[in-house]
Amino acid sequence: MLDLSDDDALPDLAAEAAADRRGKPYVASVGKCFQVLKAFRRGQTELRQRDLGLTEICKLSGLDKSAAQRFSETLVTLGYLEKDPGTRRYRPGIALIDFYYTFMVSHRLAQIAMPILIEASKVYDTTVNLCELADTDAIYTVRIPQAKASYGTMLAGRRVPAFCTAPGTVILAHMPEAEADAVLAASDLRRITEHTLTDVTELKAQMAEARRKGFHVSDQQSQVHNVSTAAPVLRQDGRAVAAVHIPGYAPQWDLESVHEKLVPLAVDTARRISDSLTEAM
């Protein structure tokens, strides 16, 4: 079983390293630059390391030593990586946060959702998240943490597998079946906990139930001692563009209390965001 910690989820390394570029404009040097940057996310999830040496960058990026060094040093010059003069190890540079700001300030859905999510988080003093689909993952784009949340659960950008998480399930449930099937086919359907469903037939039945009910509750499928719920943020055509996700951690929350309190909150919050999104169109 995989260990899915609060910090991040394991990415599909093979899929990222061998992206299908047939018939698409592609500049190899730009692609290699991003391979180096993505190596640091892989380093955090695979090696649990915040900084990387050149050998580790080579391994995680798939580049040879000469190329990895050239691109790493270029990124240091530009401020996107920093290099410790003593250890000669690299870590993400502060300039990377510019990309996050640029994305968020132009992300209309996040602007609409933020005040509604903040209001929802105050009802039970609980974390409330907005998640969107990115390849085979659900990615947290907005996070409103509760006061006692751990550092990793406060940060936007965390990825979790869509197939076994509440937000991923409701998003997949509210998209065309062929597209959802393609996501499942591309997913690494390994067990994360003893409760994780990996059988495609069972996963599709779970998605059908989520579509019928308008929400999904995940009982420790991606993280032990965590019963979470999610509801879809819908476009006018009924397709999900995101999900409102509310985690419930033991001992404060159990399956019964999540159904009683957090499910209605998630559904109402998602509906309000959906309505506001429609009005803004």
C-alpha cells in the first residue's frame, strides 16, 4: 500500500516523463527545464526531501548529469532554484511563488469561491477546500484551514489521486462517462489504505452513486482516520468544474457525524458556488 501523507500524493512519474507530444508544438529545452522543476515535487513525495543534489535531480528528471546541471544552474540564476554553497544542494527558489500568484489572481472560480468557502469553514471550525481535476489527480486550488490544521494541509497545490478521494469521485461522476473512463484507465489504481477501492467496476458504481446523490463520502479510502465528503461545483450543463471538499478527522468526526453535518454543508457550499459561477458567466 502507498503512504499518502498530508504533504502530497505520489505523482504518476512515468506519465509525466513521457507525455504524449505527437502533433503538438514542443521546445525540448523548455520541457527539460520543467522536468528539473518537477523533480522537486517528486523529491518531496518519493524521497521526503526538501532539497536535492545533482545526482537526485538526474534520477528524478530523467536528464543526464550535464543537462541537469546546466538547467539547474540556469534556474538558480533566474531565481527559481536556490543553491546552498556549502552542501551544493538545490531547493525551490522564492521566484516560483510568482506563478502561484499569477494563476490565482486570474482564476475566476477561486475568486468566486473564496468568500463562500471562508464562510463555510466557520460553521464547524473545519477545513474547507476547493479541488479541481488535473490529469488523474484532484488538486487543491483553494484551502481554508481550521486553526489546528497541520502545515501540509494548509497549502494549496497538494495533489491526491482522483479515483479514491471524495473530491475526485464527485468530479469524475459529473463528467462524460468516456472521459471519466479515460481518467480511470490512466490512473495508478494501487491501494493507499486497506479501505481503498481499486476495482474499476466498484469505482464506477461508486461514481454512479455519487452522481445520484450529489455528494460522496470517502471513509478512509485515501487516509486513515479521515472521513471526508465532497460535493460538485457544476456548470449550467451539469458538468463538474470543481468540488468542495470537507475532511473530517477522528476523533472529532466519524461517519455518522460527517453525514449529519458535513455532507449538508458541502452540498450547500457547492450549490452556492455553482449559482455564483452561473451568475458571473
